[in-house]
Amino acid sequence: MRPQVFVTRQLPAPAMNRLAEVCDYKVGVEQGALSRDALLAGVRNADGLVCLLTDTVDREVICAGTRLRVIANVAVGHNNIDVGAARQRGIYVTNTPDVLTDSTANLTWALILALTRRIVEADAFIRAGKFTGWDFDMLLGSSITGKTLGIVGYGRIGKAVARRATGFGMQVIYCGRDDIAFRDDPHHNSIMLARQSSTSPLSQSARLDGLAARRVSFNQLIETADIITLHVPLAAATQHLIDRNAFARMKPTAYLINTARGPVVDEAAMVEALQQKRIAGAGLDVYEREPEISPPLLAMNNVVLLPHVGSATLETRTAMALLAIENTIEALSGRTPRCAIK
Ligand code: DGY
């Protein structure tokens, strides 16, 4: 008998066609998000679940899917899935890394440029009929050349953002998982400071990648970067990583960019920091209570707001869907899926 797969939302034709070669499938909805009840019903007789970041696959859903052998998320982030509960039941959880790296890094740069060069404001200015003639100090932005880009989270996407920074003549500093985990540990922070003043300006990992990026402690990054961009997964260790305390340490001229996950930032603290001009602006693709947006953000000119479109190109979304289907097929054929979450 062919395996049964529940796909919560219709995916691009190449992915559905590939799935049909090996499995029988049902689709939850053609467009938009699936209801909780439909998700619970859909997993009931399924061997595989292909889901999106809007599907909350918690213990209840996992227990309802008594036959499930794989949960394939069509996203690199997998904070919508209770990976521990799946593991306990011997179910693979997979994601879609790599294929969305460039799109997400490009969108990060789109936000950086839109924010610092006031692109959205300038477009609105024209449409409102306000462009009545060129003026010397009209819509002055902020230069990024020679400034410091601080990358929080130095995985695939963080590095792709760093690679693009050389073209804009920026200095790059970054901090990784350990620097985040030990950010309140004075010993760790003094080691990082000592490394900074040692002879080599570049950390070993940065040099291995051929990137002129310097590893610093989380606090150093927050205090010295002109643009702070977030590329960490959402987990207990990163929830509200950018909190009131972090905003208080930032330069008043700093910009914050978030294309990772909304809850990495304490949104109320960010609104407060923006209102009190403790930072210069923010470029956001993700929100703490998506799709809800804190109302004050909507009225701010120094904020660019996007509806979680980091990976939203036709090519990338098709590649993500295909990868999720390959993961599903591999698991249901008795193989370890290529993107199994460890
Ligand atoms: C992901 O893959 O985690 C992205 O947020 C989806 O665009």
C-alpha cells in the first residue's frame, strides 16, 4: 500500500507531482492557514505530515497522528513543532535549510537599504504629490559605508548576510550560539575582550570562511554595531534575546533588523525604544504575535514593515516545497531524511 501523506496547504505543482509519484496525499487547504480541527483530523490516518510554519504541531497533534513517521516542515525554522514529542514517538522532523539562504539574506539587505535610505517614505512622498522639486536636504538617509554591521547568529543566513556586506564596504562583527548562551557570564566576556586585543583581528571561524568578520561578545555587538541584524532560531535561549536591557545598550543611531522570528525581540520594549528615540529605526519581517503588529509601529516613519516574506520568491518557495517532499519520501521509504532535525 502507498503511504498516505497529509499536506496542510497546497504546494507548487512540481512538489505535488513529485509526491504523487510515491505517495497518496490529501491537501488541507488551497490557500491560507489550516484550522486546528482540520489539522487534527488530517493527521489521523497519515503516515507523513507536510506542514508550514503557521501549523502548530504540538503534542496533541502528534499524538493524534498515531501512524505518523515524518513531519516535514516547509521552512528552515521549526519552532512550530514539538520536536521532543515527535522524537519520543520515533517520528522524524525535517526542515528546509540552504535553499532559502540567499533569498532571506537578500531580503535582509533590502530592509537595511530601505531603512537607511528611507525608500518607503520616499515612495509615499512621491505618491502623496509632495515632490514639487529637488532639494538639497530632502529625505536625507544614513550612509552604511564604513559602518559596522552586527550579525547575531552566524549560521547559514548570518554568513550569507556577511558575504554581502563586503560589497557595501561595511565592517562585520558577529556573535554565535555560545556568545549568546554565555552573554551574562563575565568569564566568557573577558575571554572575548582579550581575543579582540590579541594580534589577530579575525577569529578563526571567520578566517576559515574567507570572510573579514570579527567575532565579538553579544554585549560588544549590541553596544558597537550601527546595524544589528538577527539570524538566530527561536528557542528558549533566544526568546526575547533583544530585550529592554539590550535596547538600552544600543547606540541611539543603531538600526535593528529582524528577519528571523518575532519573539526573539521583546516587541513592547522595541516600541518603547523607538518611541523614546533610543534607537534610530527598525526593519521587520517578523513579529512577536504574527500576524498582529503592535499598533504604534504602524505610525512610525523610521520602521519598515514586511509580512514575513524572507523566503518569498517563486524559485525559493518551490525549492523549499520540493525539499520538504524529498524529506517526506525518504522517511517513508525507510531512509533517514536528508534534513532530519537532530
Ligand atoms: C523559514 O523558513 O523559517 C522562514 O521563516 C519561512 O520563510
